[in-house]
Amino acid sequence: QVQLMESGGGSVQPGESLRLSCAASGSIASINAMGWYRQSPGKQRELVAIITSENRTNYDYSAEGRFTISRDNANNTVYLEMNSLKPADTAVYYCYAYINWFNYWGQGTQVTVSS
């Protein structure tokens, strides 16, 4: 069994920053990729950023230049540093991991950007 534990969501004003963390635990043989998706009410879940085991990254165009994804391989943790947050970034953010050739999801953490 593999579990993903997210932390770091919250409410901020436009222009502020937040850092999300997601730690994987359990029976982990290999982590091929970890990343973040988000879902707003009435919208489909969308990719925000992803990082592979080789540290290759991919960002949604809306996150490019404002968000930075990184990972701590020793602790099976992925981070999402979000700067210059906008109201459009308001969503539930889900941690994703491709571990042992299976997809895993976190429970989600709310990010609200509002003045």
C-alpha cells in the first residue's frame, strides 16, 4: 500500500505565495513521477506540474514562470512553490504519483486566492 499525504494549502491574497508538500509512504519500490493536479468547481482536473525521476519537469502554461516543482528523493516528497498567486489559481490541488507502475492520488488540499 502507498499513501500520499499533502500539506500546505490555505487562503491567501492575490500576489502572495504558498508551498504545497506531498510525502509518499508505504511499500515503494520506485517512483517514476510525482506531480500536482488541480480541480476547480465545474471544471475537469488539470495538470499543474509534474517531475520525473530524472528531474525533468513539465508545467501547464498557466503555471509556467510562477510555480516551481521540485522533489526530495531521499524522503519521497514533492513540493510545489506557488508565487504570484491569482484568483484563477483557486482550486483543490491533488498530489499525484506514479509509484511501482500504479497511479496514486492524494486526498486534495484547498488553495483559495481572494482579496
